[in-house]
Amino acid sequence: KVITGSWKPKRVTSNFNSHVKVCSPISFRIFEDSKVSRKRKLWEANTSPVSLKTFATATDGMTIEHEDTKDAIAKYLTASVCPVSEIENEEFIKLPAVVTEFYKDTEFVNKSEQDVKLKASCTNCKKVITGSWKPTRVTSNFISHVKVCSPVAFKSFEHTKAPRKRKLFDAKSSPVSEEFSAANDTMTMQHENITGAIAKYLITSMRPISEIENEDFIELLSTLTPYYHPPSRRVMGSAVLAKCEHVMTALKSELSSVMYCTGQADIWSSQRMHGYFGMAVSYIQSGSLRTRLLACRKFLGSPTGERISDMFCCVIEEFEITHTLCALVTDSAATMIKAASADDSVNCHDQSDISEALTRLGIEWECVPECVKRILPVRHSCMARTLQLVVNDGLKEGTDKIQQLIGKCKELVSSIHLSAKATVEIENEAQQHLPAAASTRWNSMFSMFEAIVKIESTHRGLLSRIADELGSSFSLVAKDIAALKELCALLEPIATATARLEADNVPTSGMVLPVVIGLSKAVDKVQTVYCKSVKIGLLNSLTRWLDYVKSEDHYILSAILIPRFKLKWTSGLAEEQMATSRIIEHMDRICLDGQPLQPSEGEFANDGLFGFMAIHDRDLNSTASEIGAYLADVSTMDALAFWSTHQDKYPRLYRLHLIHHSVPATSAALERCFSSAGYIASAPRSSLADDLLENFLIAKCNADLL
């Protein structure tokens, strides 16, 4: 039976009691007895010797204060001609002091459960004021009106707050409270640590700040730390921004100690098709290659070359890396090429040359005029994008039959993906996922060819049978499978090269030249019957897009500075002498800032009397002897570990290592940051402000600085 009755906090009308007495008399009697038992226990606890002895004074004080409060309420009810039932109004008890002091005829207006308005008329001017209301708090409308209408009375009212605050301070500074000060400090510190840990979790997991209001998350926190009270969304937002500011400060501090660094720049579009300029830097520090995201800023117009150049210069000036930035890696888009060679900028083949020249002349970079400071470093193409162009051009050279085969594979995979039954059947029988080809990633096409070949090799006829069941005319015959095997053999070296050049925290620039040479040889070795045109197209495309690598100083030096490569990639004595002369030329430009060279190892290296006979001491300052000693070194250590260990033995080569190995072969690290940006700026968070997106993304991608 449905019972209806009036309700007040902790109290209801007798309708409910009357019904229970008739419907469940025994259960109601047990319930009443339990209430009596609880009251008896409470009375016994209050009248025990311990409570009477310890808390008697405090109880008497509370009783007197309670009586005074009742008298004040009775006086208010009499003066305002309000009914006695007003005492049961919950909002009446929680009206703010400023309202009860200066206003009358208060009335609550419920526009919604979340929006409660309070109306009251001023006791002085009778004007009705309306404002938002929360328990014990109202908006500034009431206070602002009183300041104008009754300034003297309001000032007296404000002075009454000071004694109350002083009493509270005196209570906190009493000897009893001092005993708990250490415990309070510990609890406060733990509370701040937990809030900071939650802020770090929200950043690294790319969760919205509103997660702090999630009921399940609050329940989890209360289970783990019952004493912890989660802060409001606004307070947590401030904590997250404080973490972001800490990352920015730590990032600028770290970059200030970097000798050479390389930038990566690209354009990213969000789900709302807003354009963002992204920039990251790579540098070698303490024997490790690090990549830091610096910016992900929204364009206020179309991403033209001039605007990209302006934004790039703005970022490097903000982080004060103008004099340490020695190279820039971008894709081959026309806007990026134009940005790297803007008419109003000075483009330098090697930014490090300027820094070295200024050092020789004794000129501080800060003394260089602003009009000269805007120098864009040399631009290197992203090798992953270049290999994409190589494959696209090579496949276009294929015959009509090869083009038809590629189209047939795409249509077959597309029709299978439209059928859940066919997809599950292939995965269950062949234990193989059949990926679709994406136009922006050539290696996805290679993965599709490879999966088709594997399925047909282990389960011949499976794809044809499924194509027949789907009513598709794109079935594969034996010649098609043979042609796909040749395509996979031709594309596999390029896929391997792409994976190696996109490696993280590895000096991939030293791999570019050996990879280019190795790709041409690997593709040329593949025996083809059906894909001869594709093979010729790939070889021609490799020559067209990557042949310049063999003559560019940056890639030559980077390859030589890899201890396990050195000059092994050269094809003869002439090429070896050319490479050696190139690196000696760059070594001669290095200024060691007057630092004393460390003596090389030898029999008398540490002998004060016979030290002049130490091996190589006489010509250690010679660049030729330094490069000769390095090339004769048989160590095959990892490049970063080798140069961290031998930086004093080969000081000039170590400088070149810092310059050239800080240049990544691809901009894959920046693309990974853009992937994180896609998660942060997802559809449910489409209203996220652009500056917050950049702050969150920088903190996320530099999480080790949190």
C-alpha cells in the first residue's frame, strides 16, 4: 500500500506510524524497543562518572549557548510576526548572518534543484534583493546593497567578525590544541599529497577534471583513505594547473642547460577540424636522448608558411633555445618548406656554426641584435614521410594488372569487414586479423598484403569461399597470391627501415645513410616475375627521393659517429677518404672554449717526469689524430653509451655527436604527442579551452617532470 504524508528532516507525520502499527504490529514493537534501548545507552554514557567529570564544564557551556540561541530565535519570531512553525524550516536555521541582520521577509524561489534563489527586502530602504543561495552563503548582491544603503551599520557588522575570529584563533593556540598541531600538520600534508597524486593521475591518464565528482571515484577514495575529503572541481582544476606550471618551469630549467637541440614541427587537426601547431625538441643530456613537447597551439587562421614561421620563432624565443637549436625536422609539405625558408628570416645551413663562430669571437648571444637573432636552422625531411612517398610512387609504376590486384585486395577486405560473421570466421579458423589499408600509412597496405598471404598459405581457399558467401566478385586466384608474395618481399625492407627509423630514444639519424644504401640493395635482390614494374618503380623512387642523403654532411657525419657503423657503409677508398675529410672539416670548426684536453692513455700518461713521452700527447690537439684514434677503436658499444664514456678522449667528435645525433630521422615522437592530444580533446571534451589543452598535453608528454 502506498502511504503519503508530510515530511520534515528526520520527521514525518503519523500516517506512516499508524499504518505500520496496524500492518506489522510485532515488528513495530521491536523497533520501538530498540529506540528505547539506544536512548538508555546514550543516557548512561552521558551520566557516567567519566563523562560527568571530564565534560561537565563543556556541557554546561553548550547548554547555556543553546538556551541563548533559543531566546534569540523566539525574539526574532516575535519581532517579525512569523509563525512558530517557522522553526521547522531548514533554511531558516541556515540563513547567513548578513541576511538576518539587514533584511526581512525572506523567501526562497526554487527554479530547479541546483538553482535556488533567495528574495529578501532591505530593512532600511525596503528594496527587494534577489540572489543565489547555498547553506550559510549567498551571492554578493545582498552584501553590495548593504554597503551602499547602510555603510555605517555594515562596517559595525564587519567589526563584529573580528572578535569571533580572535576567539577562534585563541582556541586554536591554546595549550591543548598545541598537542595536536603536529598531527594536524601531518594530516594536512597527507591531504595535499593525495590531492597532488590525483592531479597527476588525471594528467597522465588523460581523464577530465570532472572525474573528481564521479561517485564511483569518490567511493574508491573513501575506501582507500577514509579521512580524505575530495576537493571541489574548481580546487582540483587549480591543482592540475599547478602541476602543469611546475612542468613548464622544470622544462625551461632543463633546456637552459642543453648545449644543442633539434626541433620537430608539424600541423595537427582535432576532431572539430581546428588546426594546431605542434613543436617538440630532442637533445642529448647525461648520456640519454630525450624528446620534450614544447607547444600545441591553435592557429587563428590558415596554416600558411609565414604563420608557421612566426609561431615557430615565438616558441623558441619563449623557451630561450634560439642559440642552441641546430636543426629542424618536418614533413615535405609546401607550407613547412616555405616556413623553413621564410623571406624575412635568415636560414642557416648549420645553426651550430653561428654559435661556434660567436664563441671564437668572444661575443655573447644576448648581445646579438634582435633583427639578426631570428635564424631558422637547417630543415631535414621526416624519413617516414619520405618513405611513404617512395612506396606510393613505386606502386604507381606497377602494371594495370598490379593496380587491379591492389584494388581487388582492398575491396575484398572492405566487404569482409562489413560482415561480422565473416570477420569472426576468419579469426577463428586462420587465427589471423585482416587489417584494412589506410591511405595515409603505406605500411597498413603492407600489413594487409602480408595477412592475406598468411591466410592463403595456411588455409588455402578460405578467402575465396568467404567471398562467395558474401556474393563478392573479388576472389583471389593462385597468380594473385604469387604476385602478393612478391609485393610483400619488395615492401618488407621498407617496412623494416620505417620501424627502425621511428624508434624512440635512439640516435636514428645515424641509421639513415646505411638504411638508404641497404634499401636499394635489398630491393634489387628480390626476384620478381609478376611485379617487375613495381621493383623498377621502387628503385627509381628511392633514387629520386633519397639519393641526396649520400652527399649530405649531416647524414655522413651521423653514420660515422655510430661506433658499430663508422666507415663500413662506404663502397671504396675514395668514398672513405671523402667521408673522413668531411668530418675533419666539421671538427676544425669546433671551439672547445679553452678547456684543457685530457691526456690520452699510454705508458707514461700519469708520470710527471716522463709524461712528455706519453703516446699521442704530441699531436693530440690534431683533429686528424682524434678521428684516426676513433676509427681505430674496435668498440661496438651503443652510440649514447660510447660517447658518454669517451667524451673526454674525443672532445671534438663528442660535440659533433651532440649536434647530429640529437636530430631524429622522423617526427614520430611528435606524432605520438598528437595521438595523446586526440584523446584529451575527444568528443565529450570538445569544449576544452585551447590553452588548457596545451597545458595538459605538455604535462602528459613530459610526465617524468611532474
